[in-house]
Amino acid sequence: MQAQLQHYLDKLAYETDSSDLKAALAANENIVVIDARSPAAYAVEHIPGAINVPHRTMSEETTRHIDRNAVVVTYCDGIGCNASTKGALNMTRLGFKVKELMGGLDWWKRDGYPTAGEQGSQGDSEILCGC
């Protein structure tokens, strides 16, 4: 039972869902949201306020401007993409406190939250998750 308890504690320590991220952003918590996809994908659509640091380019130099006291939340397209996991791994190796957004941009949109970019949308408050 102790191993299972630790598993769930770890999961909550290292992952977040769109509802919790939205609430943390609304509460002005010290969070930096990183879109770990390519600049082209970021330009098409991304979470408002997210910065684009593709996982392949993460280094001391490319992350120098990021607040080291913030919780970094990485995301990508969704469950069929592992850029957020690679980004979370890279940012952890660089010494940041990191969480990965479960379901990525796909679940963010499914929960009805707005997006920015060339194909950004206002979201649909009727389908909010409320987890």
C-alpha cells in the first residue's frame, strides 16, 4: 500500500491537468508554461501566455530568461506526442521544478479553455472540466 500511495503522490507532484493549470494561472501563481513543440506548431495554436522553447533546443542558454523560482509546466499536442515529456526531462536536468500537462493542448481545448495563435479560439465555457 505504501508504494501505491507514493505513486499517486509522485503523479500529482510531477503532472497537472488543464483545470488545475487554469486555476493556478488565474490565481497568479508563479508558473511558466512552456510549449515544447516546434515554433511552427506554436505559431498555429498555443496556450495563452505560454512561451515556446522546443525540447530539442533546451539548454542553459535558451532557458536563461526563465524564472528559476517558478514551477515550469511543459506541454505538447497531447497523448500522441512526447515533446512535453522530453521537455520536462530536459528542464528537470537544467534544475527547474517541473510539471507536465496531462493531455497537452488537446485536453486544454477539450476542457473549453481559450488558445492563442493563428488558429487560436475563445474556448467554450460550456464544456469546462471542473476536475
